Amino acid sequence: MILSAMIRRCLLGLVILGPVVLSSMSVVHADDAPLLAFGARIAGDDARTRVVIDFDRKPEFFVHYVANPTRVIVDLPETSFGLKPEDLKARGLFSEIRYGAMGAGSSRVVLTAKTQVAVTVAEVMADENGKGFRLVLDAEKVDGERFAALIEDQKWTGSVVSAKTDRVVAPQESGAFVVAVDAGHGGIDTGAIGSETKMEEKSVTLAFANELVAALNKEAGIKAFMTRDKDEFLSLPQRVQIARQHSANLFISLHADTLKQRDIRGATVYTISDKASDHLAANLAERENLSDEIAGVALSSEPAEVADILIDLTRRETQAFSVNLARSVVTSFEGQINLINNPHRYAGFRVLQAPDVPSILLEMGFLSNKQDEKLLVDPVWRKKLADRLTVAVRNYRGADTANGG
């Protein structure tokens, strides 16, 4: 049941799914240590707002804009943010402020605005006491015409230079069954936060991804790899593209979300569908699909597809394989890993959109539930979960082989 080699080769040569940005902002420093942002403050109203961030060294930076919603993006070299949550609590023109890692040697501050804004001042000033530097940003409300002109011109302010840093793809072993393990969220996108431990979802998924890859790589003939192996941001299309570049036979995206209904718990396996199976699946997909927006990634419209009939046939075949994988996971978990009611669900998750790679999204449990949260941070339970997921992949692969894949 594995996709035919001919279809995969044709498809890989004909289609790239959506716009994929495989570059990041990077700066070479004589001092390899990250910048330290040790303080910040914000003041202003709905007409003008000032943001100040204190650094231990002079920061290189640039400022640009993203629309829908309006966001001011501040790109920086690699930065450790030693800020208290209240230091950059959104106010004035801004409804939300996030900051964190964005990839190799880069970090980002994303200021989501309530309306169209323009940065009128963006400068670095030395502290009078000689203990560092401060980045000062002054923003003011502008009309739609001026903001549209800013987007069009993108007159960036600052000194960071864009450098292409494509991820190097190592060739896979000939004949290996390749599994892409995707630790959800990362970098500036923390994901959900545990209700008790305050553990960030990005750390939970990364810890389990390491466990799962180790378990899968003990299986003869299986080669597993991680789309990210550290705390870095990857866009949703980039995760898909990394899997396809490795000629993955399976793609498993790992998550541990939160829900308003704190009594809901248990693992859930999702496959892609244009129509969601239920409101819970639809809401989770909508939230997961916001990862790129949270990080300040501009969403472009997808290019016109080519070889539509071939792509459609491949997608249908892939979706059938994804459902088989989901069923294998549920079967392996039953009686071993707590499952939510109706554990196989479906919705329009963007990270599952590879047309030629069977894909599932596994919600390991919910950080909003005390019992699930306790398990998610338990190394013994994580090992058990990795073992059961490995059994599911083994059984799926065995069924494919038995059917001539």
C-alpha cells in the first residue's frame, strides 16, 4: 500500500506545497554568546506607544511589517530573553507581544497591533550608566493607505542582514522506511502552557520526539528523524517540506494542547480532512494553524497547482494510508494509553497537507488536565507512549508490506 515510486517521483518533480520559507535572519558575531535582553517596558495609548528593550550589548536589528493581522516584526540575532511576563505586557496600540527564537542564530519580537501602525522611531541608545544598550521603538496609529504603502515598500530599519540558511538534508539509507517526527511548536511559538507545572508545549513535544525517534531507530529497517531537534521555530509549510525532502514514508506531528473543558483527557489521533469531524477537532485545527501567524510569518497565497489529476489521485491515496496509520495507533494504544472518546478525529490541519506523505497529528494528552499533565512530564510514561507508537508504526509498515507496498 506504500505510494508507488513512479507517482512519488512525478509528484516530487511537479509540486511544492505552498510557499515555503527556508531562510532566517542571521548575524555573525565575534562574540558567539547570545544577546541578553534583561529588561523592557512599554507605555502609551491608542494613538502612540513606546516600547523599550534593554540589552547587555548593542543589538543589531531590523523592523518590518506584516498585515492581516497588523504586526510589527523586530528581528534580532540570537537572544536570551530574561524578561518577566509583566515587562512586555501588551498595552496601548498593541494587543499581544511575543518573543523568542526563530531558527539558526536569530530571534524575533512580534507586536500584534489593534489597528494599522507605523514605527516612527527605531534606534539603539547607550545607557547613561554604561551598563548596556536599549532599543527604542515608537509606534503611531496610521490610516490604511499609509500602512499599505509601508507593506508595499518595506523600508526596513536596522542593521541585521538577511542570510539564506537552507537546512541540509542528508541522504537516507537505501530501502529504509523513513519516519519524520515533528515536535510541534518551538522557538517564539511556545504552544500551550501546563495548568499546574507551567510546562510549555514546545518542550513537552521535543522531549517526547527524542524518545520516539530513539525507539523507532531500534527497529530494523526504520530510519526516524526529527524536523527540529532543538528549541527553534519552523513554519508549518517548512515542516512539511523537510519531511518531503527526506522522502519520508510517514509524518507524525506531536502536540499537547489545552482545552477550556479541563475534564477532557486522553490521546487523540488526527488525520486531514476538508470537513472537521466535530467542533473540538475544528477548534484545535484552527489554533494549531495559527502557529505561523504567532511567529509573524506572512501567509502568502498558494501557487497554482500543476498536474491536478495526478495530485488529486495521490492525495486520495495518501489520505487512505493516513487513516490506516491512525487506526493502527488507536489499536496499539487501546488498554495501554488512555484515549479520548472517539480517538480518531479529523480536521484541516495545515501541517498534515503533504500530498504524498501519509501523516497524522497526535495529541498525546491535554496540558489543561491535571492527570494528563502529570503523565506528559513523566519519563516513564513517555517511554511507554513511545513504545506503543513504535508498535503502531511497525504494524502499519507490516500491513503495507503484506499488501505489496
